[in-house]
Amino acid sequence: MVDIREYLRKKEKNEKKDSKNFKREIRAHRLKVILRSCCVIGVIAALTVTAVTLLKNQTYSGYTVVSAIDRNQVSGSTLLSYQNGFLTYSKDGISYTDYKGNAMWNQTYDMQLPCVSVRSGWVAVGDYNGNLIYDISQDGTSKQIDTNLPVKSLSVAANGVVAAILEDGDVTWINVYNPTGEKAVGIKTTMQKSGYPVSVSLSDNGKLMMVAYLKAESGSMKSIVSFYNFDEVGQNYTDTMVSSYEYSDTVIPLAEFAGTHTAYSVGNNQFMLYEGNEIPKNIFQNFMQEEVQDVRSSGNYVAFIFNGTNGNGKYQIDIYNMNGTQVLSLPFAIEYRDVLISDQELIIYNEGECLIYNLNGKEKYSGPIPEQTQLLKTLGGNRFLAVTANSIDMIEMK
């Protein structure tokens, strides 16, 4: 007769053994999957690094026009790079056209001297010495802001918040408006107390504001760069001003945020970098040996253009990252319309000629681009958008 208890004990023992074997097989299978995935990821990473390296070092001998779309130039208009296309603005309005030539949105107005600020998908356009600002989102939805005072300067954040410098006799106001058009903050300034505000900029999230002031004191001029925090931290400070820095014997006409927590200011003889999510600190100061002629920036870099010296070129461009490290110093000879900087390359161009370098200073291209080019922008890889007086050209470097 079968011993039931002995049978059950053997069965349980075998089941435990099978379970252990099964778990061991699962672990082994998972380990194989992980190792295989790591190998695939490693190969992809290696291929990506190789492709990026090849792209950075690739040189071009010319270009071909992949596609060309006719465009009618608006008299007296200006072009700005925007999203995957460009903005066209004049006294009569502003419009967005994508790289395929499609009209995405259009905002009409009547302004004597429009000034434009762009951040991410938001566009703010105001009438210099007028009292109207249009705050426009990426889909073309706009909100009209009536400032009631003459606009001197403006800045838009990546979330649609707008800051404006407004003149009111002996008083100058710095007002901040929500995307709904409502005034959220009003800061009163006077020449005697704070100085005259000459430049204003908002961080990407609109929580920090940077203002450059010019002030006369004891017969000399000095500049003051102040930061305001509109979040909880700023409520513990007078007028929400959380930090401020003075620079003697210098005029700072430009102060800009380069993201959410990094910013820079440029004077006639020096430039400064700042960092901080809540209370920005001055982390870098550099005195220039030559007078700055022009400034260009991207999210990660600031470029300064000087007149050339020692016969090396008509101009000299020095590029710094946001840590204050100089990544490139390069002479160049052509008259330029604009300068573009990315992590991969430096592009200098005019109406018919272009220079492309990687950030190691290696020349990738020196030659013609479509005639009457008014705006050039990269579309990725070796493709570029060239907007000319009469067409929208997609070109491919060869």
C-alpha cells in the first residue's frame, strides 16, 4: 500500500527543487537579456559618438538647393529665426512661416517702431515709445497689453510672461504682465534712487527678472545689475530684489538670461556671468582688452566680436561657455549679417557668403550661399534653411 504521507513529502520536495531550477533559469534569462541590451546600447552609443564626431569634423566644398519656394518680401520688414521657420515683422504686423513656406500665423498692428523679444515659442512685440504690446503664443493666439505708458524695452519668458520698461517722466516703471495680459508686478524706479533701467530680461520660467541700471554718482557713471525673484523667496526682500551688483566706470547696455538659472551682462569693457535658481550670484567677471563691437548668444555660449588686430582678420570672435571658459578665439575677414552658435559649430554669414567652423576652430566651409540671403539657420545635419529676398531655399552642404 502506498504511503500517502511519504508520497506527499517527495512531491513537495520535487516541487521545491523544480521551483528553484525554474527561478534559476529565469534569473539566467534575465541576465542574458540585460547583457544583450547593454551590448546593444553600447553599440548604439558608440555609433552615435562616431556619427557626431564625423559630423563635427565633416568639411564641405559647396551646396545644392534641395527645394525652393517663392516668397514675396515685405517692404521694410525684418526676419528672425523662430521655431522651425522664421518671423517676418514690420510696422504693419508680424507673421510666422515654417521652413516649408507655410504661413502658420499672422498678427496685424500699427506700430511706428516695433521691438521684438522671442523666447522658446513665445513672441512679444511692442511699439517703442508707444503703449501697446502683443503677447503671442506658438499657435498664434495673442493677447493685447495696454501699458498706458511709453514702452522703452521688453522681454518675454518661455511661459509667456512679459516684462517692460515704461517711462513716466522722472519715474521709470518696470511692469510684469501675465500671459492673460494682467499686470502682476509694478516696480517704481528713479534715477536718484536706483538709476535708469536700460535693459530687462526674464528667466525661462518667468520667476526671475534681471535689470541693468545706469547711474550717475559723484561725477562718474556706474552700472548696477539687479535680480528680482517673484516666487516665495523674493517676498522676504524689499521690492523682491534678491541680489544686486555694482560695476564702476562701465556702461552695461545688455543684460540677458540664457535659461532658467544662468545669465550674463555685457559692458563696454567687461562681461559678467551669473548663476542661481533663486538668488543669482556673480560667478565670473572678465575685463576686455578691446572694445566689444557686437554680441551674440545661444543657450550655452556668449560670443563677442571685436575689430581685428595685427592684420589677422577684419574681425575677431571670442566664444565663452556659461562657466566663463573661453572655447574659441578666431579671426575672420568677411562682413557679417549674423553669427550663429551651437554645440557643434559656429556659422558666420552675409547675403552671399558663409563660414562654418566647429568649436575647435577647424574650418568646415568657406564659400557661397544663395544670393540675397537674409536669414540662415540650421535644420540639422548638413541641411540649412536660407531665406532670400525672393525665396525660401532648403540647401544641403556637400
